Amino acid sequence: MVSIIDYGAVNDGKTLCTKNIQEAINACADNGGTVYIPTGKYLTGTLHLYDNIHIYFESGAVLLGSKNTRDDFEPDEKRDCPLYQDASHSYYNHSLFVGKNCKNITFSGFGTIDMQSAWEMDERDFGPSVIDCKRGAKTITLVECENVVVRDLTLLNSTDLTLYLLGCENVRVHGLNIVGHIDGISPDACKNVVISDCIVKTGDDGIVIKSSYSLSKHKFCENVTVTNCIVSSRCSAIKFGTESNAGYRNITVSNCVVENTRLSGLALEIADGGIMEGITISNITMRNVGTPLFIVLCKRGRGPGITENGIVRNIYINNFMAYGPYEPWQACVHDYFHQETLQEPQIITSSITGLKNQKIENVILSNVYIEVPGGEVTDMKNYIVPENETGYPENNMYGNLSAYGLYCRHCDGLVLHNVKFKALKEDKREAIVLDDVAN
């Protein structure tokens, strides 16, 4: 075991200790070992990982990400290939911890990594502007790593992705407490992943499963289990997407609580030509969520496609409950101007929508209870919901829907068993609307 104190790290939270901590990691690079972070506060920038490294936090140990993100963190690497995904998923070095092609990486202990809400702002004469605001550094980025464990840490105030796992295999994420401005836990094109017993509160998506083209190849996100988690989000709580170039298969989500989420509680999205199949969702409870369930197949088509329109099939959702009251709540993170904001759910009906020439296949909903605010005074029986086939996949992409409980379009093999919708206020719409739904 190597202590960062032995390499000169100062626990005052003010002295930059990047060099000292990196030297402690380097001391374990050849034969592997444990890097010990004692109780105290240590300021740092980018740190690189190697094979067989265990970062162990003593209870009360805090790593503070430097607020000088442009100078103390490594800049984005140069990439010569076309980019088909957002910058956050295209560049890796601008992070506190970076591991590439590493094996046997472990983070553990009851410590904290606090990124200190460090946005990269360009200020003009009139002050900071959202347009001029750039995300800061990620917290942990692991690319094509094998045998990864991240457990029991508190990860705070990241202004980019908190835990980004790209192309990794055999991953266990357990017992994290995350409060961040952007996405919380993001397995992207990963295989054999277990996420369990985490509490996640984010300004963007909470637990978001992706299948991007960041590795310049199609790679499924597959064999993933998410269980026993509590999630709250200013956007979507548990989400598959938006990046969906290869797709998702063999994924289970179970025993999770979602509350105070502005957009979708559960969003299953294929937008970029990928395939989604073999998805099981069970024992989900939601409270104060804008759209409990959002399943969509559209054709944004960002990136090289495997199939023309993508495929969504074989989804089983069981024991699913969402209810009110539907009311504003205090945001868990600050906005771009570092002011606390009051959030309220964006109430849009749950929906399952495919394409005219590519239906969503074999979706089963059983033992479902969804309570909605209701209150629509317009009879929408003759309303034609726009197709918006190439739109960005979000719960509001079709606007107001003609059902208050569930709207389904372009589906084949839909089964609803013991499904109930309740409007808290009288609503002129039908509870369920089926448009071009077969079998």
C-alpha cells in the first residue's frame, strides 16, 4: 500500500497535489498495488491509471477537483475520425481519473470526490451567459478497461459526466452516492455490467445506458443489470439512449425508485439505427415524474447505421407504478449561473411509438398503475399526433398526446395485462389510444 502523503500530498484542500498523487500511482504501475488516500482534503487535476491499481479512500478522505479546469486538467485529445456523438462521449482525457485499456481497476472506501461545480465560463461585459458556458471535467473516465469495481464513494458536483464507462467489460458499480450537474452513471458500449444500490441525483440523465460510435465501431451495450437504485433527475432518470448506433440487448432494470424527475422516469430509445431487444423491467416505483414510460423508435440517424430504421422488440415491463402529487421541487444541483432553481415535471403522456414502416414488436406491460394529473378539457379523439420521425427522442417530441394514460402507435404484438390509469382531475381524453397497433 502506498500513501499519497508519502509522496508529498498536502491535505489542506488548497495546495495542488496532482504531481504527488500521480507519483504514488506511478509507484504501483509496474506490479500493481493500492494507492491510499488518508482523511483530509486534497486538490488535484488529471490522474492516469494503470493495470492492477486500487484507489482506496479512508473514511473522510476528499479529492477536490481543481476549479482551474483549463490549466490543471489535461485538454481534450485530438481525434482524426468523424465524430457521431456529443463531445462528452468523444473525448476522455479532460477528467480527474482517466484509465485506458487497463485491467483490474478498483475504487473503494467511504471517501468523496468533489468536482466543485467548476464550469468553464467565458465572461463578457454583461456577465456569464449560458451560451458561453462550457462543461468542466469529468470525474472518472474508463475506456476499454476490464475488471472494474467502483464502490461506496460519494461523487459530487461534476459539470460533465460523473462516471463514464466506454467499451468496458466486467464492471461492478455499487453503493455510490452521486449528486452532479450532468449524467450520473453512463455505461456506453459496455458488456457485463452490474449497477446496484446507488443513489443518483443529477441535472441531466441519472443512469443512462448508451451505445455510441465513440470507439469508431459498432458495439452493443449488453448484459447489464441495474438494481436497487434511487434516482432523481432534471432530465430522464433511467434512460437507454440517446446514442444508439449498435444498440442494447439482455438488460434488466429492477427494484428501483424514481422521484422528482422532470422528463421521463424510464426512457427506452433507438434513434441511430441500432437494435434494442431482450429488455426486462420490474418492480419500479415512481413519484412526481413528468412521463413515467417513454419507448420510441425514430430515425435521427446520427452515425453509420446497422439497419435502415433500427429495431425495438421483446420488452417486458412488470410491476410498474407511478403516482403524484405532481408538484415543483428544489433542484438538487445548481444551474449554469450557480443558482438553485425550482423544478417541476413536464407532464406528457406515457407512449410507445414506432415508425410507419418499422413497428415496435412484442412489448408486454403487466401489473401497471399510472396516476396522472389529468385536467385536459379538449376532446382529442380526432387529433392527429405528428409523426416527427427524425426528431430528437424526448418525451415531448410529439407534443400533447390524445390519451391521458398511454398512447401507442406503430406497434405489433402489444400486450397490456392488469394495467390501470387514473386521472386525478377529469380529463376529456381517452385513457388509452392505439394507432396502427396490430396483434
